[in-house]
Amino acid sequence: MTGRALVLIARPTPSGVDGRSLAGLARAVAERVAEPVRIAHLDQQDPSVPAVLDELAADGVDSVLLVPLAVPADRYLTSWIARAVTHRRSGTGSGPELRMAPELTELVADAVVDLARGEGRPITVSGAAFASPAYSELEIPDRHLFVCRGPRCLVYGAGETHRALAAAAKGTTTQVTPCGCLGPCNLGPLVVDGGTWHTGVTADDADRLVGPAG
């Protein structure tokens, strides 16, 4: 494969991002352009921006247009995209030419104006689910590991670390929870266990940190 690719980059919240809507957007764009369209996440979720760029480089893509998906414009998203790709380039020394797409604010503003001319649709969702009894159940684990999946830790391999810890914790009384940036990014991937901080945690450390089942 040669030519240009588009990478749509989302910034998930700590609770994630609507994957179906994101995939639907990618499909809609792909139907309108000749270039391949990929999805990446700045932090929290996979695939990460460097991982997608590695795959495109392996496919022989010559150039990539990075499209930050944020309205209004999110300077955190654009600045950390730039830092992540610069870090990757400094490590590999090669890869496709990278460019950043303009902000979406003006384009979306035009679309919102068009929507404002319509009537909208009625809201028919029941409010019963908001107060579901299931949200009153409190399950406290014996141990709770927080795995940083901020943009820098994700570049350092926090995705693999989180998946390995989650797999090791199955059947145990340890809970593994991904979280946003914890601070000392250069020491990542970071895992916090109560008041104990673990630095440079890799997937190979998962069994040791979680401990035996029980």
C-alpha cells in the first residue's frame, strides 16, 4: 500500500468513548474518500496513535493526515497528538510524513446551524434506568490497582500492561481499573496499589503484582 491515509483521533473520557459511533464515523468518511481511514485514541483506549502509525508504516503508507476529533477545538488533544508522534519518530527515525488537519469547529458550526433549522425529534427514553437498584450495590475488592492510561503512559506500553493485569486478576479478589494521567509520566507505565506506586510496569509484571488467585 502506498499513498495517504487518514487517522481519526479521539480523546476518550475515563469511562471510554462510544465505539459504535466512532466506527460509524470512520465508515462514513471511508465511503467519501479514496484513502484508507483508521481510528486511534490519544489515551485510555486502544489502538493508540503510535500503534496505528506503526501499522500504516508497515503497510508502506507514504503520508498520514491526523484528524483530531474534538468540538470545540481541544488544545490538549492536538498538543499531545503532536508529542506522541514526535516521540515515535525520534524512536523509529522513519515512517510516513505526518500532517495535522485543521480544527473542526467551523465545519461543525455550519452543521449545527443546519440542524437548528429543523424541528428535532422527541425524547422518549424512560427515566427509570437512571435510579436502577443496581447502581446502589457496592462491591469493595481486597486490592485495587489503578493503571495509568494517559497519553504518555500509553505510548510507553500501558495498553499491554493493563490488559495483562486485567487477565491476571480474573478469578481473584483484585480489581484493575484504568485511569487518566497520574503525573510522573516519564516513569510509566504507572500502577498505583493503595499508597504504593509501581513504575515502568510491563505485561511481564502482571502475575507478580496481582498475586495468587483467592
